Amino acid sequence: MPAIHPDRLKREAEELQGLIENPRNLRWRVVELLEFYADRTKRHGVKGKLADATSGYRVPPPVMQALRSSLTRHTQPNPRQAHEIAQLFWEVRAQEVRLLAVAVLGNAEESFETIQMWARSTRDPIIVQSLANLAHQSLKTHAGDVLQDRVSRWLLSRNDSLQQLAFYLLMAAAEDKSEDHLPMIFEILTSVGFRQQLISRPGYLALLEFLTKESPAETAGYLLVGLKRGRANLSPVIRDLLPFFPASQRDRLDGVISR
């Protein structure tokens, strides 16, 4: 891996502006830069310019930051062109190029279908989380009820990556302090029910653990609804969550599942 010279890297990133009108040449140049800055001691799986397996260049963070900043800044003025560039980048099965594709795609409402399609086609959790963060930005700028319906369908999907996409998105919404998304989150979770295929997922427990710390009363209420519906499969989940509840909710939940 060559040494990073900040001025040179900045110049290389800014020169990408001149290739925006020729997306295929732009993709070629981005891949060339990633090849140049790749950490060959950690890199795995890249086979040529269009790798045929999930792979990674393992470039240092400053390189990705410079490329992401330049590409998003110069593609934002033309969303249609940005979408074309993003699609071309996604064809490269290398983690860094696909992360750049997500950054270029942007959070336009019409990006929802692409986010869903891309999530279906990858099992890379870092890329799925990046897609979820983009979907969360869309949640903040577009009709919430539209995205709520999509998230509900993702949670009930048999596709593992779509389920994980939904959990990552709900976690991002829960962590977002600029707006209270908790009512929406509990509405979604209640609407999809308490199916074993859902509550057995690690993302489900992680989300509920965070919600318990943020809003113990609402989380306890949600879990009690499930127990009233006869969902005994919630008992192990509740036992794992009990230490995070204040005494009042902890004692009530413990009493219910101990009957």
C-alpha cells in the first residue's frame, strides 16, 4: 500500500469531476484508484476490474472519504445521472465500490426500489447497513407511511438481508435524536406480529435492548401485548431484556413470564 499524500489524494478525487459525463470511464478510474491504494496484505477476492465474487480492496479510510466526498458532491446536481452512475458502480462486486454506489445513489424517493433490490443481492452486513442508513435518510425527507409499509414487508421477508436491512433502519431511526420515531417503530413491530422467524433474529434482540434503554415503559407495553396474544416464544427474549428495565417494569414482566 503506497503512502497517502493528502494533496495528491485530494487532487485525484477532484479530478473525478471531469469524468462525470462518462460514467464508464469514471468507474474505471475509481477502480484504478482503489487498486493503487489497496492494502495487499489484507485484500481478498478482487479479480480484475469487475470482480466476480464479493471482495474488498481494504483501502485506508481517508481514501474512501475523499472519493465519497467528491463523487457525491459532483453527482448531486443531476439525480438521474447519479442513479446511472450508482448502478454501474454496483456491478463491481467489491465492497468499497458498492459503498460508493450507495453514497452516489442518494435518498430520492425513487431510490427505495433500488435499495430493496440491492439488499436482496448482497449478504455483506456493512453494505446492508449502509443501505439502511440511506433508507433512514429517505424516511426523514419523504412520506413516512410509504416507508413504514416497506419496512413491515422487509421484516416479514424470507430474505435474510432484507430482514437485516429493516432492523438496521429501525435502529438508525431509534438512535436519531432529531425526531421521535419511537411511536412509528413500535407501530411497525406490533403490526408484523411476534413470529418466531422474526424474534429469533439477533437484530430483533439488539433493537429491543436499545428501545428498552430509551423507552422502558413503551417497550414493556409492547412485550406485554405479545404475551397477551399468547406468544410464549417471547419469554426467552424478555428474560434477556429484564436487566435493562427499571425495577417497576422488570418486576411486572418477570411476574407475567413466571406464571
